[in-house]
Amino acid sequence: MKYKDFLEADDFYTLTNDAKLAYFYFDAYKDNDGFVYCSELIMATLNVDSSPILELQEIGLIKIDEDTGIIKVKKR
């Protein structure tokens, strides 16, 4: 139920479909600490540019390490 509540949040609904899908992939591929080490592979698989990543970062669902470019999925 907690995940369903998150999906029904206004912030999530305002995202593009590409950003929503990217978030699901990031959430599925994150390690125990929330880090995603294959974000480029995910974006290539989805055939999208970096705009979904920027959308997710803007609303605070992910954080990007400026030095390494590694994505961290924030806890809901």
C-alpha cells in the first residue's frame, strides 16, 4: 500500500512517462544503499535522453553525485 500511495502523489503524476519509467528502473536496479551504477544502460534501454533524470532530480526523487555521476535513489 505504501508504494501505491507514492504512485498516487501529485509530484509523481506531474512527471513525463519517460521519467516515471526511468524511476521504476532505477528503483529496481538500486543496491542496498540506493545507488544505481548502470544508469547509462537503463537510459539506453529506454531509448531516452537525460531529461527524465533531470525531472527526477528536480522533484527530489534522485540525487546525482557531481563527481562520479552515480545516481542515488532517495527513500520515499
